[in-house]
Amino acid sequence: MAATFQDLKLNNTLLQNLQELNYTTPTPIQQSAIPLLLSGQDVAAQAETGSGKTAAFGLPIIQQVNTEKQQVQALILVPTRELALQVRQELKQYAKNISNLKISAFYGGHSFSQERASLAHPPQILVATPGRLTDHLFRKTVDLSQVNQLVLDEADKLMEMGFEEEIDQIMEAIPAKRQVILFSATMLQDVQDLIKDSLKNPQFVKASANAIPEQLTLIGVKVEQTQKQDTVVSLLRNIKAGGTVVFCNTRAAADELAHALKADGIAARPLHGGMEQPDRDKMMTLFRNGTTQVLVATDLAARGLDIALLETIVHYELPDDVAAYQHRSGRTGRAGKKGTVYTLATPRDERKLRDWDMVRMDSWLKAEELLKKSGPTIAPSAAFATITINAGRKDKISPRDIVGAIVAETGLKHDQIGKIEVQDRASFVAVPSAEAQTIVEKLSNGKIKGRKFRVHLVK
């Protein structure tokens, strides 16, 4: 087995990018899959979320794409909008500094006309949900005649969500001579049938059976039901809580706990399926830029949650089964990085954990130990607040333009400005919370690239 990414025959630009991302050692799935994919073989891989699967298929695709050709050459099908955005984001990180490479994501809920307009200069790599892509095929807005690589990501979810017909239509629209790559957490009969129908002489690859990465530290907290809320507050005050997701089982529980944490001075926000998509997107932005330190999430909302900052997972409530527990825990400790998973366990929960013999606890704490500690209250997100500007990529605004305007209009220094996210029609900027209101007023009265835009504080 290869010990480094250099051994996998990746090019220097990719190796440099991986080094900057602190990816030091390939995960087992990357070690197995990357050489097979670079040699052009069809691959069927069984790998859980958190195993490094996006890099396993993404790095060979990026290396082999022809940036001189402005046509869709690699197609990645994913089951959900969240996963489409996540995969595109990861691929863009790996592909940094590769000129003329365009990576796009098409999905339901996104403007169809914007997607159609973007196809005037087609991406070489397209990440898409099957429903939206077949809509483009039906309207003849996308050309897939040059696709030579197809990835079916989370194939078990694609099957579970009933996308067989759409996948068939997409298969017919791409050339018969193509490399097909399939990744799935499980290999149930419908996935096996899909492999049989879609892949030629596939090489089978399997990641470690244990979905919880070895580099994670699992800590159990013995707690009575009535102590849970106070215990999680004490826990968050006594750990470096930036980049923490606390899991609840219901929307109501997530809302209630987020409210309670906020009342205790912890920068927490809820994230669940009952929220409108723009609100969920906003919560993710605030979490990525550090304004929100703790997300209180349900399982559904956290599907596709893959954030480099994510260091700690807290199971406030245990899910129904071990697969969900593994999936939650695998949100941290990605790509070989360390992470910590805390599990609040009542006596009943302890019995459940014992039944899940795949779950190993490295150590146990008692709620009383945490409740005795009087850790510092978390400063709301390292003293950052987020402002939003109603201008983005479509207005030809870049992060550099925003930094220049803030420095010029407010006197703030470059290094005082936090993470900037420029979206199609809006931009979000993390700024020192003590000066946020002043910055909003000065930017509202000033100009960015010679134009006035609306600016306000994100509540």
C-alpha cells in the first residue's frame, strides 16, 4: 500500500494543494481507488461518509480532465442538493491553481435559467442531482456527448430515493465508452444490480468496515435525563467549542437546545429540515466563518455537512441505530484529521451503546464532573459578527474588492477581517462584532468598486 500521495502518481499541482489542505496520508479508500482510477478501470467502492471518498474519485478526475476543451468531460451524480454543493466545494479546493478548469453544480431549488446561461461556457466537471440533470436533457440545454467519466456517489441513496429511471436516461445520453465509478456505503441488492448494469469489469474496493475513523477520540458522558441541558452547557464551556455540531433527534429539540445555549452565552444556532433553504444556507455560512460556533442539528440537515473547521461532535440524544451514530460521528475526523465525539448517555443509552458492539468508547466522564467545572463562557464566535452585502459574483464583486472597501471606508486592517464568502447575488463577511454596526453604516454610505450596495448585519 502507498504511504504518501506522491506514491499515488498525482501531479505536482494536486500534491501542492493537498499539502496546503494538510492532507498528509491517503486514507485506505484513496490508496486503493486512486491508482485503479488513474489506470482507467471501472471501480465499485464500498465506503462510508468520512472515508475520504470525494478525494478518492475527485483527484483522478481533476488530473485527467482536459482544460483546453470547454465541454462536460466528467459527470458526478449525487442524491441531494447539499451533497452537490459539498462535492463541488471539495473539488474546487483540490483543483486550486489549475487554470481554465470550471466545476459547476446543478440541482433542484437552484435557478434553472442561471444554470442554462452558465452552459454557454460549459464546465469540464459537472456535479448534479439526477432530477435536475434529466430536466436539462429534456430541454436540450446540456451536451453530455463528451463525458468520459461518470461517478455515482452515494449509490445506495440514489437507489433509495428512486432515481433508477433518471440514471438510465443519463447513461443513454453519455458515450458508451466511458469510465464508471460507483461509491456506496452499503452493497444491497439494488446497488449490486446497478453495478452489474452500469460498470464493465469493475474492480471492487472496500474501506475499513468500521465507519468511525481511528483518529477520532470517543468520550462517553454518564448523565441523567434531567441533567442533560446543564451538562452540555458545561461541556461546551470547558472545551474549545469552535466548530462543534450537537445532534438532536427532532426539530423541536434542536430549536429548544439552540435557544437554551444562546441564553447561556454560547454562539449556537439550529439547523434542521423545518427551516427554509435560504435560512439553512445562512446558518452554514455563519458556522463556516466562525460567527456561530455551535450548530444544533438533526440528522437530515447534517447530511452532506463537511466543514474543515468541524472538530467536535456531541450526541445530545442517541439516534435509533448504529449506522446513524457512525454517520454523525464521521462528520469530524475527515481526511486523517483528529476529532472528538462526546456522547451524552443515560443508563438506557448505555445499554443501547453496549448492544452496538461496533461503538468503542475511549473514556467515560460523569456529568457531575463537568457540572463542577466552571469553565469560561464562550465568547460569541471569537468576537465575530457577520455582515451581508447585496452584491456577489454576478455583480463582478470579489473578496479583494470587499476587503479594499472595508479598509478604505472603515479604517479596519486587513487582518481584522474574517472569512468572506461571495455567492451569486450576495456576500457574507465576518467582522469584529464590537465594530460591526459601525462597519455596516460606513459601508452603506460608501462604495464598493464605485457602486453603492445595501449592507446589513445578519441577525
